[in-house]
Amino acid sequence: MTCLCPLQLNHLMGSLPTAPSLASLIPVIPLHVTAAVNASLPGFVPSLSVQAMASAQLSAVANLSTMLALSAAVHAALGVNLNAPLSLTAVAQVSEHLSANIGTLNGSSIALNLAIPGLAALLAALAGLLPVIGLVAGVQAALGINLRLPGAVVALQAHLNASARLAAHANLSARVSVTETMMMRMGFAFNAQGVLAASASAQAMARLMVGLPPIRVNIQALSLLAALLALLAALLSILKVDLRAPNALFQLQVALSALPLAAIAQLQVCETVSAHVNAQANASAVASACAAAGLNLSAIAQANLGVAARVSLMMQLMAQGNFMLLPAGACGLPCPMELVASV
């Protein structure tokens, strides 16, 4: 039996820089610049409002999003593909693993609740890094432009100019719908057969959730800790900054100074690009509505996946925070898990 150790959680919180000192280092990139860059990247699909997606069966789209998050989290943690048919043995093994993790977090509720104010403050201070991390990672992955190298901003500006010219002549009605994008990412074709397979997967996930013990841990605490761990992992992977290191502030300052952030903030964004973003959103809404209207997504929409979002968060936290998992009582103090088991 393992426990999300309160001492390890407190050590994590204590090892991070204070929120005010972090906030003072983080630059501001204008929103219109990040929006234009993101919209120009290959594969961009804008987020749609509830009103725009209403005719595209919002419930089905919400469940597809939940399924995508859950399958990704389980595959990363267990190597199991929930989108494929599973044997009874495989289902039992996944259920046993998830149940054990739920028990671990339920026993750690008090420690997580006490950490909420500190977690919220840290995430608020680090929020300004999200556009920077997203920009560096997205431009590198999609365009092969390393923003740390000389000439990167010139290359990015040239890409924005080319995107603006293409946008002026693009046939936006051919944009891929949000529904189709999510189904393709889960390995389902956007046709009748694909919908049947996705429906079967949704029902299987719903049955798996029914067999799990109740999750009693505070969802706010769970979300905050999972978000912080994800952000720490992204900083280490993308900017090579370990915020838990003794010289974290210096590392962050050096990493940010190596980026041409002032030049990025001055990127010229044509009005055509802004119009392109809006037109893509409208065209995608129409495409999503029209495509979904021809398919029966009711089985996906009706799947009871209310618990799945919490399970996804739980799996992400357990994967990224495994350094906080210790055998029960290993710290020398009474373990919450042992107390829960004795009740």
C-alpha cells in the first residue's frame, strides 16, 4: 500500500520559489500575438463557444473530450488502450489499479486540502509562463523554429506573413470539425463505423467507472496539484528549468533571457490573420454542426462519464507525482492510508 505522503507534499511546496518572486520575472506577451501564432500553426482547431457548438451535439463533444483525456492518462500510466476492446482480465487489472490509486488519494484528502492556498498562489504566479511555454513548444514542434537561436523571430514573422496571404484565399469551409479531430485522435474514423466503435468505447469506459470506489478527495485540490505538477514538467522539458532546484529563480531568469521575448511582442500581425482566426472559428462551427448532423452520436452523448474527468486528473497526478508516493508509514508518522483502512 502506498500513500501520497504529506511530508513529501510539504517538501515540494517548500522547495519552490515564492509566488511574488516568480511573478516579477515573467514577461507579458500580447494576447493578439500568441493568438495569431497559434492560429497559423498546422492543425490549429479553434475552441468553440457553447452557443456555436449547440447544434453539433454539445454533450457528445464533451464526452469525446473526456474520453480523450481518460484514454491518454490511462495509456501513459498503464500502457492500456481504453479505445480498443479489452478482455475481462485487462478490465479487471485496470479497475484494480484505478481503485488502489483512488484509495491513496482519498487517504490524502486532509493534506491536499491544507495545500490549496499555497497551490493556488503558486499557479497564479506561474500563469504568465503558460503563453511562453506554449509558444516555444508549438513553434518548435510545428515549424521547426527554435526561438532560442538567432534569426528565429525573422523566420516566425515570415511564416505569419505567409499564413496571412494563404488565409486571404483559403477555403475555410473545408476546416476539420472539432468532433472529427477528437475522434481521429482516439483512432476512430469520422463515419458510421467509427461512431459505432466510439460509442462502444464510451459505454465500456462508463461501465469501468461504475465499478470504482467513490472519489472523496477535493476536486479543487486534485486539479491544483495536477496542474502544478504538469507545469513543472513542462518547464523542465521545454525551458530546461527545474523549479525545485535551489537556484531555480536564476535558472528561470537565464532561460527567459535567452528568448527574444521583446522581439516576439513586436511581431507584426496582419489584420488578415485576425480575420482568419475569427473565420476559422465560424467555419469550424458550421463544419462541426453539418458533419455531426449526419451521424448518430446519441450513444456517445448519453454515456455516463461524470467520474471520468476526476479519474483522468487522478491518473495524471499519480504519474507526475510518483516521487511523493511512499510505502505506508515510511516517513515514520501515522499514515492516512492506514487510518482509512482501519475505519
